[in-house]
Amino acid sequence: MDQPTVGILHPGSMGAAVAACAATNAASIVWCEAARSAASAARAAQFGLTSVATLSELADRSDIVISLCPPAAAEDVARDVAGHGFAGVYVEANAISPERAQRIAALLEPDATVVDGGVVGSPPIGGKTPILYLSGPVPATERIEALFAGTAVRTAVLGTKVGKASALKLAYASFQKTSRVLVALAVGMAREHGVDQELLEVASKRTDSYLSEPQYVAKTAARAWRWGPELEEAADALAAAGLPPEMLHAAASTLARWHDAKDDSEITLTDALDRLAQP
């Protein structure tokens, strides 16, 4: 099979790095510069992506489109791509509920073939090797496996049903991200009473606990703008499964207190706890 042209929507920290891995087995990787930020343009340039002026051109040129954007925008992005008559393989790789993944498939089919995707792990740079879980029609998932063969993005196919990959992604995220929020609350409460060092001493005896990694609270604060919407999606998935969603809604609400810390790599543990206590 000839090497495909791949469109990436949009080159955020995860999207740009994933696209760069796809470039190993692709003819070219294109992204749409319209209405994107200077930071997106810089990332695209850093990873060697080819700029196109319009979404219409991206849809026309691409054999495969990979959507990696904020969860809240996933359906609008898919609708825009469908409006331009895209007829290739569309990888819906956002952290969204299985039900939303299925709605997106309905938007794009039958012209396009939709593969549900879920990335578990950090962006594939600096030796990191995330797994892209896939579910959808066999010929399409095989194309995506071939696209990432031999790269830092590993792939795993979960079956043919759209929604399975999204379910796995959100199930994992609901535990991992909520656990980090609980650490912040525990340390924040202990600090308020002057026993935070004692708490960390207790936690140090349990190295399998996130509580033994309090410095990660600062990273959690910087990522809160992304994690909150993911947990809202996970809450929706719980509700759809007949499970109580309140815990994840509460975790998302807690993360919202760090909205102003977006991607702040300089924020400290003390700063993060201050903002959590006094939003």
C-alpha cells in the first residue's frame, strides 16, 4: 500500500508528537493553520509538519485524519471535517465518552471510516512510548497499525466496535486523574493544620501510593485545564453505564480551581496548594 498523507487536528503537545511518529510511515503530515495559535505553529514547525491554509484542503489531501483536540471540541471538529466531504479513515483519538465516539462515527459515515482511538501515556518524546488503543472496522484499524509500526506509538486493537477504545481510555483516566486530585486535597488539608510533612512521612512508607509523590500536584495544576473535561467525559460514561458519576464531577470541579495555571511549567507545589485553597 502506498504511504498515506495524514492530517492532524490539531498539533497540541500530544497531537504534534503523535503526528511526528506517523511521519515515519506517511508520505506527509499536514495540519491546518487557520485560527490556530502561535504555539501550535511552533510545535508544527518543530515536528516537521506541513501547513495548509484551510480545513477543506486538509480533508481533500488526507487519506487519514487523526483528531487529537480538547474533548469539548471533538464533535465540532468532526462535523467540520464531515462538511468538507472527507472520505478516508478518521481516527477519533480524543478523551471522550463511548457515546460521543459513536455520535461522531454517525457524523462521518458512510463517506469516511471511523476508528475509535484512545491514547494512554505521555507524548511520544524523550523515550516515552504511549499506547494508542483502537477499535473499529478491521481494514481501517490495520491501516492505523501500519501507520505507527516501528515508532514510539504502540498500537493495540480492542475489537471492531466504536467506543471500546474510548471506554478504556476514560476508565483509566478516571482512576489516574482523580487519584492525583485526591493527593492535592489530602496534602492541602494537612498543610492547613501544619501536619503536611508528617502526612508525607506516613505516605513515604507506601511507595505504591500516589500520595508518596506530592510534587506531582504542581503538574496536576498545570494540566487541570485538560484533565477536567476528560473527567466530565468519564462522568458521562459512568452515568451511561448506570454507575454514580458524582465523584468524577467533583474531581473536575476541583481541577477547575487551577484554570489559570494552564501549562504553567514554573508553578510550585506551594503555589498550587495556595490556588486550590484560595481560588
